[in-house]
Amino acid sequence: MVVTFNTLSEFGVTAIINYLRKSRQDEELERKTGEDALKAQGDLMDRVLIPIGIPYKQVKELKSGDKIDTRPVFQGVIASLRNGEYQAIAVKEISRMGRGSYKDMGLIYELIKDMRIFIITPYKVYDPKNPADLRQIRFELFLSREEFETTSERLMGGRVSNALAGLWVSGAAPYGFVYNPSTRKLEIKEDEAEVIRAIFDLYVNGVPGKDGKLRDVSFRALATYIKNHTPYRTPMGKREWHPQQLKQLLTKERFIGTMKFRTTQTIDGKVVERPEDEHIIVPNAVPAIVDRDTWDRAQEKIKNTGNKPRTKMDFSPCELASIAVCIKCGRKMVRQYSVQNYTSRVTGEVTQYHKEFLWCTQSGCTFVKYREVEANLLHYLKELVDLDNDLLQELVIATVNKKPTEAISPEEILRQIEQQEETLKNRLDFICEQFELQRYTPEMFDERTAIITNELAQLSEMRTAVLAKERTAPAEVDVTTVKMNVGTLLEAYENCEDKTDKNTILRKIFDKVVIEINQKGRGRIPAKFTIYPILKFDLLSPNYLGLSVNS
């Protein structure tokens, strides 16, 4: 018996899912006419499905995507079909179900065949049990993929041809340029180009030091300098530059007029580099912002930065490096140092004020005075040495075991990590959506996703550290050993001048020091804070010290 619109119920179809998705042609027509393509498609399918008399549900894929992984609504459709919630899927054309990889096509085909999912189009009902219909389904699915590949190759060929002619072909103009619709070419956007040239100059020639001399900088130091001493904002309008963002900017060949195509590809949802012989390179495709000599010097420095001795800057860790942790977000706090000049209104005398803080890089957190934290830690250690033995034993067991007396629980840290990951993933979804709408160039897409990927990797490392198996202190503690170890380390710290060695000493005592801000600072009023030191397990060992510092 042949299945028709009127006989679907006789074949056990009690519910239909109507999947709506825009094709490329729909998107082009929508841009030209302003017509809502999905509404028009929904109206068409209503005229088809209402007369059938079987309950149906319409779902709209608002995002465009070639693969199932990039279409969350269709993923839900597949799950519902697999669970038996619907026995038929209605689409304007079979190709609307996907033009993704052959793996995707196989997944759809096997699901339809194994579960006998009927396909309803405005013109025909396809029955997977009918060999002719099944052959047509297979043909339509795989033909749509071939058409997609052919169209992509043709579009890429057209883009390269237009790029060779000096035309802009990659969506929104990248940072430093503006698109001229009359000539279809990029022109230099001078205010942004000024920022680009300044960043190249600072990286290649160095930044002004306290003595007025230029000093060499890393990407991180350059990011700090730009934030504190220049008005230059990121392409997204933010004050804070990420070191990786600066590196990507300094390696963009578009700033010397060269454009590249087909440099990356997506494999299993990840953007990876294509082989160099597949890259399409178009010199002089856009006007140059940076001269070739400056560009070459920047690339040479980037290439050799790993082996280059940095004699002009002190990169040794400070006393509290990797020790202080923010109670609010669980991130390690970092040192921020700056010098500010003040001129007396009365005498005209210039004095310098040295600012040194511990601050959390997470937005919404705050900072405290660096030396006050250090002084509090030293005071805490001196109190440990003088503490009553019974109280010391209780304190050591509690802090080494990370009992509830610890300032922030692992559960709270994990919850905050999950919240931050959710925020970053939402940003990543937005970036993907803009890329699919061709509002981002491939280069812009790679640049933005790299920053988020790096932040997600940091959060993953934090989660791993939190979930790591904790060691347990014994029920009894030899307080004499603890006092001896702490006293010896404290004496070594006070007699030591090298801050790297001081950091080594503190890391022998503390697993971490959690800092809680009780009251934020305002102007010259410093922030009030509380420290929660977590002692090292090894402090309990009589043979623990093993100092190798320059006292």
C-alpha cells in the first residue's frame, strides 16, 4: 500500500515534527526583500499539514549551519525521533535536514530507515519501507552534500578571483580598515590604523622605562603598558588587551597588504590549521598599514622570543607569586606595580608614589595592598611559633586537611567555574552565529575563538586542581617539628634579599593563601581584607626543609 497525505494515520503516525530551516537562497532573498523566510516556510507547511489532521509541532532553526553539531534545534529533532515522540518529519525539501558531512548524512539516513520515519514534503510523502522512496531519500541527501561542496568551491574560486582584483570578499571589514561599497575595496581606517602602528612600534622598539630609556617587553608586559599608559582600546572597545590578542594582531599579514584564504578548516567541531600548500595567498590585496621593515622586525622578534635573553626587564617571580587566591572566584591573584608622579601645587616639587597591589584579573573582583598581605603572612608565621601547643595542633590539622574552616569550599569554586564556563560558551555561540552570518571573517573568527578557548583551558586547569585528591594529615601533629620548620623558614625569609628565593620559602610553608575583601578601598582609603592561610602538608615532616636559597 502506498502512503499518501490522507493515509498517514493508517500507518501509525500520531505526531509530526515540522522542521524549518533557511537555505542560502532564502537568506539572500531575505536580505534583498526583507521578507521573513522562516515565516513564509512555516505558512507553506501549515497549508500542507493542517488538512492531514494529525497533530504537528513546528520548530525553527534560527542559526544557520552545515553540520548537525552547529544546529541545536535539529539535534533536538533527532533525539525526539529516536525516542519515538514523532513518527514523521515534515520539511520543505529533504535537503533541509542537512547538507553537512557524509557522516551526518549517514546518521540521518540510518535513523529514517531503521525507525521508519516518514518524510513529508509539500509534494510527496516518502516511506522508508518503499525501496523507490528509500532510494530517492538516499539520492536527495547525498546530492545535497555534493551540491554544497560544488557551491563552496565555486564561491571560494569567486572570492579568490575578486581578491586578486583588489576587491574585499570576506564580510565585515577587519580592524584597521573600512569597506567602501562603491569600489568594493577596503580603505585604511586611520584612527584604528594609528593604534596598530603604535602597537608594532612599542613591540619592535620597546616601551619607555622609568629612566626614559626604551626597554624590551613581552606580550604580557606590552598588554599591561598599553592599558596603563595609552588610550588604545581593543577592537571590541575594551581597555584591557589580552597577550594572545596582541600576538595575533602582530602576526596578521593583512597589515602589510597580504590576504590569506583557506588557512584553516573545521574537523570534529575544532578549527585546525590547513597544510601550507592549501593556503591561498593574495599579496597587495588591501592597502598596507605597516611598512615591511617594521613587520619583518616584529616577526623576527616573535620567532626568537623564546631564546632571547631579556636583560632589560626583571621577570623573576615576586614574593607572593602563585600563592594568593581570590575568595570570590578562586583565581590566583597577580602583582600590579606602577609609579605615579605628583606635583605639589605649592612648591612645584615632583614626588613619586610607588603603587603595588595584589589584584584579581576576574571582572568584578578587586585588589589589596601587596605589602600589607606580605606583612600579615609574616605576622601569622610569628604567631604560629609562639602559639600554645594544643591550639597549634588544632590549627595545623584543620588547615592542612582543608576543613570547613577554609575560606572557600571546593563546591563553591566548582560552581563559580561552571558559571564562568557557561558565560564563555554563550559568547562562543554568539561568535559562531556571527561567523555563520558572514559578519566575521575567518581571521576575526579565529582571533576571537582563540581568546575564549584559552580562558576555557584555564578554567579546566582550575577544575582539575580542585578535584585533585587531597592528602590527609594525621590525627596527631608533632608541634615541635612544625614550630622548628616554620621558625627556620621565617628566619631564612627575613635574612633573604632575593624575591624569587622569598617566593620559594613561602611556597614551602603555604599551599595557598585565600584573600577575602571585607571592604573595598576608595581613593586613598585602602581595602580591608582577611587572609586564610592553608599550610603545606610537608610542614609536618622532620626532614622537610632542604633550603637552597641565597640567605
